[in-house]
Amino acid sequence: MKNSVNCNELMQQVYEAGFAEYEAALFLDTHPDDLEALNYFFCALNLSQQAVQAYEEQCGPLSIGGVMDENYWAWLCDPWPWEG
């Protein structure tokens, strides 16, 4: 069984990195020439991708893009959240 505490911590990292990525993108909508903000966005994007990858490796897919394993359709293979 997967460690739910570890999955909770990993999900928190996904939330935080995703928030930073989204906020940087919103800022860039009004400041498209700000190179410091653009660099921050790419850093936040990288952290967000790493957080999602770490979560999916330990806890299962977060989106439809993460369901494919090399040999099977993984979406239904793990317990659902309410199955504990």
C-alpha cells in the first residue's frame, strides 16, 4: 500500500509549485517583457513538472496524461482514494 502521508506531502508540493507557475504566467500576461519574471516562470514550471512526476511515481497518476505505463493502462490499477 502506498504511504498516504508521503502522498499528502507530495501533493502539497504539486499544489505549491503549480500555484507559483500559474501566478507567474498571470504576471507575464501583463508584463511580457520582464525577463526576470520569465526566468521565474520557467523555474516554477520545472519545479511543477518535477513535483507532478514525483507524485505520479509514488502515488499514481494525477491526470489522463499520466495513466499510461509502458505495458498497461494504469488508471484503474491502484485503489481509489476512498478505498484507502
